[in-house]
Amino acid sequence: MAHSPDRSSPIMLKDARDYQILSLSLFLFLGIATRDWTLRPDLIGVILATCLLTQWLTVQISTFGLRWWTQYFWGTRGGSESSGGVEGNSQETPQGLPHASMPSLRSALITGLGLCLLLRADHWTTVAIAAALAILSKFLFRIQGKHFFNPANFGMITVLLLTSDAWVSPGQWGEEWWYGLLFAGLGGMVLQRVGRWDTTAAFLGAYAILEAGRNFWLGWTWDVYLHKLMSGSLLLFALFMVTDPRSIPNARTARIIWALCIAGLTFVLRNQFYVSTAILWALFALSPLTLLLDRLWAAPQFSWGTSPKKHPIDTELSTV
């Protein structure tokens, strides 16, 4: 599903990812300024630089490899004399080394900001590994031009599994109401442009019902219930991470089923196994389910509004 740019928006806000970058940057600033986060500037720089550099390098390698493969197998088998073949396309492509487009760097920057907001570590090597693996996951775990792991989620979970230096602090935002309003306002602005409100509504609605049932069953006061639902990390996850349009199912029915599954697994992990980062583990575990749901409910794949005149290889890579 392609979304055309909003012609009334300023030049720097033509892409929905611009709104997401601004929102996540604001959250990072607020977290440092108002929540007394002990974030080190050098680690922020390492995360952002690693994400951008890894994205640039992988696009270079992927684009060069794909073009070589295309020219070798098609250009030497009759395509050179066909005006409508691949040879025709290759003549339209600029000569020399390919380059990473701005759209793909936007996605890398969003991944980096997501890691800055959630991941904590003592050593720079840990965050660098997380950032590199996050970007690489988009190229390694990819079926028919679509990656199915949320990059930031993949980077965090892998360093949690592979190192003893990383951790995630889900309570870092507290439960102050104005954070919730801010997240909902800015998150709504992004979701309106990518059309994924259904996923957030299904996840939050299902999780709220499950927690309400448990709260009622145990006879707890409703303050406990509200305390759980007003978590800033929960809202941030529901509005900005579980709604990544490039990695979640394409069809609305599939997205709703997928979000309900994540809400159910989050509820079990949090209340049965007392996993404080349950939402991140649930998303990681159920991400491959996207492939099955996309086969059962076919729908056009989301694109960040790329131009149809671009070379097909450039188009595929610029939407990573």
C-alpha cells in the first residue's frame, strides 16, 4: 500500500518517517531533560553512527551485488538487444558506485533513535553490536522484499541474549499523565500517515481487557490497573514499535490477529513469568508469524511512497 506524499506539508515533512524522527528525537530530549536518564552522549553517537554507516554499507553491497547478478544473468542472455529488457533499465541507471538514498537513511535513523530510547549498556561495543545487528536484520531476514523483524527490537533482543552488559528499563518513563498525552498525540500523527491505527487499537484494547480481567479476578483496586496501563514504555511500544508498516502483516485482518497474539503473549509473559520486558520478547517471538499471515491474507506491501519511475533495485532498497 503506497502512500503518496502530502503536498501541503513542508519539504522536510513529505515523508511519514520525518514525523517519526522528530517525535523520537523529542522523546529522547525529554527523557534526558525531565526523567534524569543517565544516557551518555558518546553511546548515543555510537548508536546513531553505527546505524547510518551499516545502512549505507549494506545498501552499497546489496545494490552492487544485485546489479552484477542482473547484468550477468540477463545482460549476457539476449537482454542486450531487447529494448524492453533489463539492459534497457540498466542504461537508465547512473554509472559508477550506487549510493544509499535518503529514504533508507531515514529508516536507519529511526532504528537508532529507538535503540537510544530503550536500550542501556555500559560499554560502547554492546550498543554498536545492537545497532549493527538491527540494521543487518533487515537484509538477512527478508522474504520477497520484506523484512519481518522490527530492527530496533531485533537489535535489543540479540544483545540481551548474547551479552551480560545490556538491559532495558521499561519503567523509565514513569506513569505521569502528560507523557501519555504527548505519546498519543505525536504517535497519532504518525499513524494517521501510515494507516496503522488498527494495530495499535487491537494491541492496547486486547491487553487492557486481559489486565482488567486479571485485576477483577484478584480483587485489586483499579489504581493498580491504571498504573499498569499508564506506563510510558507501553504506549511508546504500542504507538511506534508494534506499528512498523514495513515489518508487520500487510492486510488489516492479519494485522489485528497479529496484534492480538502479541497482546496475549505479553500478558502471559508479564503475569505468569514476571518478565518486565515482556512486550519486547513477545514482538520478537511472534515476528515470523507475519510471513504466515501475509500468505493467508494477501494484500499489497506497504511502501514509503517511492516513485514508480525509479530503478526497481533502487526502489526495493530505498524502502528498507
